[in-house]
Amino acid sequence: MKKIILASCALLAASFATGASAQQSTVNGAAGGAVTGAIVGGPVGAAVGGVVGAVAGTAIDPPPREVVTYVQEQPATTTSVTVEQPIAVGKPVPQTVVLTPVPSNSKYAYAVVNNQRVIVDPQTHTVVQVVE
């Protein structure tokens, strides 16, 4: 029974890998997490590892270089917002922070928070990259 469940998880991970080229890091994270989870905890570990790997793969996926360049080249006239929480990749900025869309790529926006330029997913307000 365990072999059937494990094979099903592997087949499911493989099917995701063939159909999701735009979300490659998420798929790689899910497949890698599923394999690691299966080794450590069997079928249940595979399911949990797949979810954890997918989340990790999504969180680390950096924005395209042209988005980073655009944010770096914007004038410093954008007012910095001060928030008490630390700014980190994968963590959301408060909903009160006003985001400026990146015109060439609607999947990204940016803001200046605590005197740092941050690239943010405008739908979730999650920090994708802190621009140095």
C-alpha cells in the first residue's frame, strides 16, 4: 500500500512539472519536498514535504532583472514609509503601505519602506526582494 501511495505522489509531482513552466521553482520545490518527505516520513511525509517545498519555492523566486533595474532607477523622490516590523523577503508589508506598480510587469510593485526599496507582490503585499 505504501508503494502505491508513494508512486502516486511521484506521478503527481511529475505531472505538475510538465505543465507549469512559468512556476518552475514552485514545482521544483514541491517535487523536492515530496521526495525528501517520503524518505523521512513515508507517504504522509511526502504530502507534507510537497506543500512545504512548494511554499519555499514560491517565496524565493526573484523578480526578473528588468523589474529590479526599473525599481533601482526610479527617482529618490518616493517618500519612505516607516513601519515597526522588520522588512524581509517572504514577509508581508502592512496593507497601509502604498505600492507603486511596475508598468512593464503587473505582477510586481514597489515601495520605499524603512528607507529600503522593496519589490512586492501587489496581490499579497509580500516582499519579493529588498533592493540593495
